[in-house]
Amino acid sequence: MQKGNIGVTTEDIFPVIKKFLYSDHEIFIREIVSNAIDATQKLKTLAGKGDFKGELGDLKVTVSIDKEAGTITVSDRGIGMTAEEIDKYINQIAFSGANDFLDKYKEDANAIIGHFGLGFYSSFMVSKRVDIITRSYQEGAVAQKWSCDGSPEFTLEECEKADRGTDIVMHIDDDCKDFLEKQKMEELLRKYCHFQPIPVAFGKKTEWKDGKQVDTEEDNIINDVEPLWTKKPADLKDEDYKEFYRKLYPMSDEPLFWIHLNVDYPFNLTGVLYFPKIKSNLDLQRNKIQLYCNQVFVTDNVEGIVPEFLMLLHGVIDSPDIPLNVSRSYLQSDQNVKKISSYITKKVSDRLQSIFKQDRPDFEKKWDDIKIFIHYGMLSQDDFYDKAKAYALLKDVDGKYYTLEEYQTLVKENQTNKDGQLVYLYAQDPESQYTYIQAAKDKGYNVLLMDGQLDTPLVSMLERKLEKTTFTRVDADVIDRLIQKEDTKRELLEAERGDKLSSIFNSQMPRTDKLDFHVEAQALGEEALPVMLTQSEYMRRMKEMSRLQPGMSFYGEMPDMYTLVLNTDAPLIKQVLEDSEAETTDRLRPIEAEIKGLTARQAVLRQEQDKKKPEEVTDAEKADLKKCGEDIQAQQKLKSDILTEYGKKSDRVHQLIDLALLQNGMLRGEALTRFVRRSVEFIK
């Protein structure tokens, strides 16, 4: 028996493996099984070259659990090792700068194990002792047993082993006994070894017999040695891709379509990416792309490899150019990774453009499901926008689709305002905005449907990208002002009467912290509605953006701002004005006369003080001007109270306000009940 110390330049290695790598301890099974598969593939390579002339036989890797003995054993029939090879590959862990590196990466298992090829030593993360029982494929080789208890000391002795290959026997630590559970181990094997290129057997298949599950003689092979992405696209049918998707994501709906990746220069990359059906919640299905290295699972956190906007895709990427033990810092700096990211972006764009050109009706049918990917990409990557603008679609409220170029041509003649700006009108909810949409259609305008969760930032981006173009929601203003073709020539109601009308309605608008109403009177024609509620495009858009961008939360705290537009051409509004004047004129006349006189006096006082230097104005003169201003405010308050009193008792005023609120889905609770009762009274 040979005894000795492992040739490691620092004795920190085992404490690091045992303690600091503990958070990643489940990767030990990936590392040990991967080593077994490597040994098996090397034997196949030797046989293929004629360097091994023996019988290959069954080359599966076997994983077995002995709960009583507390062991997990991984066995292969690969090339095995001689005593010299054990000394070379197992005992000599000599590397420069080890102390510094271990100190820097002691909490990152992947970095240490991957950097120094310590895959085998990951077994000590869960084991109090590890035995290697191995026999080389070479003729006349003597079997060897190596043992180590997690200290630098080891033993190496000859032993009996009938067959070539290696058994790694891990004596599991007391605090890692959960790995001895069959269900837990099968779950890990399916996670890390599901598509390994050599069969991995774990236990036996079971069948239902005599009222219970019993083992059969057939091995339970947990992996698919020839996954779909390793095959040629020409050899595959649509159903093959769908079947593989069901295997990856058993509970998901059928994918919309897929992209088969296959490139061998300037880097090696294979895989299949699927477009799932997604309509909302950007974060719902992230981390569904699995990264493999030569069919060995690495991670499902592919940030850095896959562009941000494609993180919503599902599928598999396999590249030997990305190390098995990959760290985030590596992904951020490696040039191959950046090339892979660019390649994936290009492949996705090419595939989308191909579908668009070859079968536009099918592309339009899928648009509502795939637009979130395309919009996300256009917003986050300029180079993707440049590609996608040829096939990105705009959909109108009638369900017709247009490319950006097609839509510009469609609306240019009729929807260009007096300043030469092309105005794209849009709606977000055709049901609640029906009246506004219809008013726009009656003018011959087209209205887009922008109901996607990314449409608000998309609109802002398109306004920057498209020349002399602005987007306006159909309820942002009255129809004549949405696309103003010429300066308004219509006679306005005289200012004083219009102010009275606005004051009456304004006094009766709801008062809440979340809503801010402004009232204005405007002649819109006898055919237009008597009242209409509009919402500021700018403020509404800023508030919507604040929900997507935390830095804009200031806007989110502001109230929603609406304008109640009174159509002074409408008979109902004229009736309110006539009734209010009949009831309030006598009471208002002396107040208005007083306000007129006070305002004239205020103007004179200001004019006199403006002629003097500030220091020449006496305190008495300042007090006189202040008193005049206070008197005007007092009279205006009296006037406002009279108009408010009229508005408060006018059912017609309340009915018109409630109609505007109801049309916009803003009439609820007690206010809605009052409206219904009042409506019944009007009908009587």
C-alpha cells in the first residue's frame, strides 16, 4: 500500500471545497458523471482509431445508491486509470497563485472547479471519504484503489476488479444524507445529465404489479443520448420539434415556431430556441433557456449569452466554447460569448423576416403573441430595431396590419396637421374608447390599437425614430384639435359667459387625490356630444412610463389629469347656460359691477406704483393695493358661491357630468346609484 499527501500547493483546498463551495454542492453529481462519460467516450475514440481492440460491450454509466452503507457510486466501463495516472490526475493538484485565487473565489464553486479542473474533487463537498476503484483498459493492467478522507492524506493499493473502468464511491456526510434519497438523486440526474451522450442508468424501471410498483429487469435510463439539437434540421419534422418542446416543458402550450441553431465557425454552437405564447408579464417565463456544454447541463441563467430581449424564449443552447463551469464574470468578458449573443440576435431576426416574407397571413396571425419579443428587442437594441422595422407591424382597431412604411403611406395625406406633423391616432381599449374612435373614423382617420404592455415606451421610441411623427391617443382631446388642419375660426362663446359655464360645472366635479379635473367651454358643432372627457397625452404617458421605469416614480404620484369639454353648440349646454343666467343674473349683476370697479381701481393703483421706485412706495399705498386685491377675491368668492349653488341643485348639470364619467368607466358606487335614480326621474 502506498501512502502520501496530495500534491497541492495550499492546504486550503479541502476546507474551501467542504465549506465555501457548499452552496453549490449539488453540482458534484454533474462533475462525477461527466468524468465517467468522458472516460467512456475516450475509449470509443481509441476503438475507432484501432488503438483499443477489445470488446466495447455495454458502455452505459451507472449511478447507484446504498442507503445502509451511506454511499453513492458512479461506475463506468471507460478507459480506467493506472497507478501512474492516478498519481498524475488525482494526486497532483499543483497550480500557481492558488492561495490568492482561492481567497478571491472561495464562494464560487464553479469558478474554482472549472478553473483548475477539479471536477473530481467536488465529490468532497458531500463526502467524508471517497474511494476510486479503477482498472485501466490497457492489457495486463492491475486494478487500483485510492482512498481519501478529505485531508491531504491518501492511500493507494492494488485491489480486485474484474472489468475495466472506474467506480467512484462517495461515502456521504451526515449533513448531506438527502442525496441518498432516490427521488432527490433522480431529480438531479435529470437536471444535469438529461442529454448526456452516453446512457446513464439509475436503478430499474418499475411496473405496476399486484397493487404496487415493483422493479423490472430493465435499466432506468434517465437521459436522451441524441437530443433533437444534435440532429440535422433536414432530418426533422415539425412534430419532432413539438415533441422535444413537450419534453422540456411538459405543462406549456404548443410553441408558435422555433429556430434551429447550427454554426461551427467562428465558434461552435447548436441548439433550438422556441417562441412560446406570451401576452403579458415580462418576467413570467424567464430563465427557460437551458445552456449545455457538450450535452452537459450548465445553467438556465443565460444572461450575457442570450440578448436581454430574447430571455423570454424557451429552448436549449449547446456550445463547447462556453466552459462547463461558467461564471458570470466570464460571460461578461468573453469574446466568444459576445459573438454568440450577436449570432442569436441575427438568427432570430432572419427567421422572423423569413416567416414574414414567405407567409405574411401566418405572421399576422401570430403577431399578437410575438410582438412582445419584437417590441422588447426594438426598444433595447438599436441594431435589432434596424432589422425589425421591415417586419414589425402596426394593427388598427379594425384588425388590419401594416408595416411602418405601409402605415405611413396610408395616413400621410389625411393625418398631417397644419405644422406638417404626421399624427398617428391610437386607442388602448376599443370598448371604453368607442365614442372617440368613432369620431375619428367619421373624420376619415385611421386609429391604431396599442394595447400591448410595451406600447407606451414603443410609442415614445417611434416618435424619435420616425421623422415628423407624433402619436396621440384618441381621447387626448376633442376631435377637431387632435389633428388641427388650420387655425380655429369658429366663433367662441364670449369669455365671461364661458367662464360662468365652466365655473358651474367645475364646482360639481368629483374631488379626490387621484383625479384632477379642468373644465373648458368650446363650440364643437351641434352634431357633437354635449360633454366629452379628454386626458392629457403627455401626463398620461408619463404616468404609464413611471410604472415601467422606477426613476420616473414622481409622475406616478401625480393625479390623473382630465379635461371636461363643454360643447357650447349643443342644445343641452345652451339650456344649462340659459337656465343659470335666468336664475343668477339679478344676484350676480351688483357683484360683477363691484368686481369691475375694483379691478379698474386695482389697475390704477398698480400703474401709479409702477411709476415709482420700490423704496418710494409708502406702506399706506401698499396696504391700499393689497386691500383692493382682497376685496376682489371676496367678490369673486360671492360670485363663485352663487354659481356653485346653482350647479349643486341642477340635475341637468349632474347628469351631464355623470354621462361623461360613465363613458370613461369612472362612475362607480354611490355616484352611479344616484345617476341611475336621476335617469329614471328624467324618463318619467
